Amino acid sequence: MHYVTVLSGIGDKGPACMLLETGGHRWLLDCGFGPEANANFDPAWLDGVDAVFITHDHIDHIGGAAHAVEAGLPIHATRRTANALPPSADLRPLPEQGTTLIGGVPVTTGRNGHALGGCWLHFGLGDGLFYSGDWSEESQWFAFDPPPPAATAILDCSYHLDDVTQAMRLTALDALLDSLPGQVLFPVPPSGRAGELALHLLRGYGPDSVMLDPECRTALRAALATNSVSADAQEVAPLLSRGDLDEARFLVCDTPNADGGAAWGYVRAWREGGRLGRDAHVVFTGHMTAHARGIEKVDGGYFRRWNVHPPLSDQIRMLRRLGARRFAPAFCTLPEEYFLEAGFDTEVFLHERIAL
């Protein structure tokens, strides 16, 4: 028999970690840390494991990889994702698109529409297991590949039962920006929404209005050289040949929670100079840690969600596309509410050990 168990990632936006038992192998699917500082990877999850698969390079999916490296375990990930691994990692490269036979199991990967080099995972065991990692079908920056059918799915439900589309999000964001005088800082993950946010801003306000910090420029330059991004992504190329422009209206900077990098530097300087809330503002667009939530609560701090995870209608559409009979709603609080959601005709499981 083949089994899958959600070790972590059910009931909160916490470390992603799933255990897949193939009958001959025990594999971890993702080994995250955070995103909150006290959400640790548990090394006990590695007991008896003989390989690790990582979907993408965001900390809540890859942050515990050092434990797997220390244990000498092979790590299956795309080469782009592997750039975030310790240099001593025993890498077994996965294609961003394709099928690889690993330990006798067909493992299919496809681009996840969420992160540079990120992929979903499909295992040809039983009637099929689909693990989305994080995923989005709304991005104008990252490409997404539909997966093959699977009876069992572990699905990114980070937005829970929220069904606000990206188009609606962008309308709300633009209304806020039009009301703010002076400069606006967007703290972002360079390999995540930095590119599509820059694309949206330059389309709406012109390329001279947007500045990328060095980390974001490096990440976007690398992205444009891959097949992870859409054809529209090339529009940001003019932003990559200029240096820092502190006078630009929109500053797109690392880190996503403004707890380091250029983003924290701007917040600190604006606060000390008395500009924050007057002619300088910070807009968070993704999951916020306690540090980001503290900034968002003061004058000049704002939150406008940018969809990088699927809204409810996309979750339902994915399950129907897969033909899934059961699924685990991962990375959200109150997953038990899915038992009562009328839009789903699929059995819900949480921490149970599920036979494939």
C-alpha cells in the first residue's frame, strides 16, 4: 500500500511538510520553516526518511532543508529552486515540466505559477497523488501547467474560503495608490511577486515610476532567462538596466516583511526622518509576520493583498480538473470549515494517514 500524511501545514500558515510512503521508500514533500519565527522545522520528521522533494524556494517550504542536508539525504528539486539550498546538498534535479522515474515511481512536475523555478508534484501511485505546494493560475508573470488527474490531492488553500479574484485585488490596490502622496514602498520576495508587481506598476504608471533594488533586479534578470515566466514578463527589461533611483515613486524591494534588506532600510529611514505616513508609505501585499503587522498598524502602513495563492473558485476548479475524490486543505486556519463548504463535493482529510 501507499500512504500520505500531512505532518505540518494543516491548521495554519506554517511549515510545509508531508510524508509519502511508497511501499519501498519514505519521502518528505517539502521541509519548511516559518513563516513566523517560532514555526520551526521538526528534525523528527526526517526519521526513517530516505529522500526529500522541494516544490519551491520560499522559506515555509525550504527553510528546514539544512536538516536534510546534514542527514545526507538526497534532495529532489528544480535547479532554480536548488540555488537556495546549502552548497553541500545532494541535489537530484527535477525538470520544471516533465516526468521522471524515481525509485520506480513516475514523478511528474509542472510550473506552479507562484515562484521562479517552482513546481507542483504528481506521483503515479495508486490512483494518483497531487501535491500543489503553493500555486496560482492568476499570475501574468509566472507560467502555470495544468496537472494530470489524481484521486488524492494536498492543495494550497492559503486564502481559505476567500473568493476575491486578482482583478478585484488590482482595482483596490490602484485606488489606494492614487490616493497616496509621495513615495510608496512594496516589500516583496525577489523570486516571488516582485516581477509581476513591477509589471503592473509600469503598465499603469510608466517605467520611470518604478525602482527595483539590486536583489529584485538580479532575481528578475534570472527569471527572464528561464521558461518559468510568461511572454509578458519581458516588458520589465528596461527596469533592469538602471541603477537605484531613490526618487522613483514606487520602490519594489526585498524583504517581503520589511525585516531586512532594502525594505527595512527605507522603513527605518522614513520613520526616523518623519516621512512615514506623510509623503512615504509602505504597502504589504502578501502574508505578514508579526514584524510586518507592526508596520502596517502605524501611519503610512497598508495592506492590499496580491493573489499569489488560489481563490476559492480556483480551488474548486482544480479538484474537478483532477477528478479528486479526497483532498487536504493545506496552509490555512480553520481547515475544518471545508467539511461544510457547499462548493466541494470532495472528501476532506486533515492529519489522517491516507491510503492512495
